[in-house]
Amino acid sequence: KQMSQIGSGVTRLSWYTSCLTDNYLDVCSKLKDEDVRFLLGLREIYKRQSIAVDIIQIYVEHEIKNLNSHGRDKLIKELSGYGSRIASNFGLSNGISLSIALAVTRGLNISGFHVGKWTAIPVMATGLYGVVQDAAESAGRLKMLNPLFYHVLYTKKLEMMYFIVEPVLGHVIKDSFFEEDRVIKNIKDLLAISGVQ
């Protein structure tokens, strides 16, 4: 994996030669923007307790924000079968989304893994730059699959960190159009993928 990331980093660096010609200034501009956005995302990692929990919580909040009281009641009823892994603090304003995010990250044990991974950032520069390429590709996929959620993460400087949770959210991240049954199915699928029963 590290060799692959080094290769991606070298490739990405080579794309900067496009800055030398007028015909590819848009490519150059896009690369620079992604690099800046990645650095902003790294700063967010250090400011937050768990980037994985935060992104999943933001996703769930995004999905349920337009549910009316009937829809929220239906969601809570549907999730009641998940037992103690979903905390009973649904009454709090962000209780549902935080409970789901915590259950998912605990079920997959991804929060601890990624915190440990990022404490070793001064690895090899080209390897890290390969991570930037992976992050840019992941953010591009998100933008195509769910532009609204991409925009939510973009405003929070987190879209380039989506790659951290893409293995989980990538299975459910599609436009739900805030349709009640689709939203509930997406959240249940998210919990099922993470092994929460």
C-alpha cells in the first residue's frame, strides 16, 4: 500500500508540470486547490476528538435533518432493535446522530486506527502526497454521488478527509432526497455494515 501511495504521489507531483503551459492552467489550479483543502482538513483532524465520528455524525445529521416528527419517531422505533450499542440519549438535539456515529466507529474500530495513523505523518513526502491523491479521488467520488453532502463537508473543511470513512459510508452514501424510508434504510445499512446488531 505504501509503495502504491508513493507511486500516486510521484504521479501527482508530475501533474504539476501542467503549470508550465497555458493550456493546462485549470489542472494546475485544481491541484493547488486540493492541496490547500487537504492541509485544511489535516488541521481539522488535530482540532477534533475523532474525525471519523465527526464525519459520520455530520452525515447522519444531514440525512435526518428534514425528517418531520413522525419520521424521527419511525427512525427511533426502527433503531430500538439495535440495543445498547445505540445509546438511549435520542432526546438530545444531536443524540441520534452522535449515538449512531459512535456505534459505527466502535463497531469497525476505525477511530483509533486513524488517530494512530495520522500521528506518524512525517513519513515519506511522496507517500504522503499519494494520500493527498487518494483523498482527492475520494472527494471527487463523493461529489458525484452526493453533491449536497459534499458541500456540507466542504463548508466544514472536511471533504478531503472523507477518504477516512469512505470504506464505510461509500456503501450508503447516495442521494436519499430526504425521503423518509430511504433515509431510514441508509442509516440501518450503515449500522449493519459496521456489524452493529
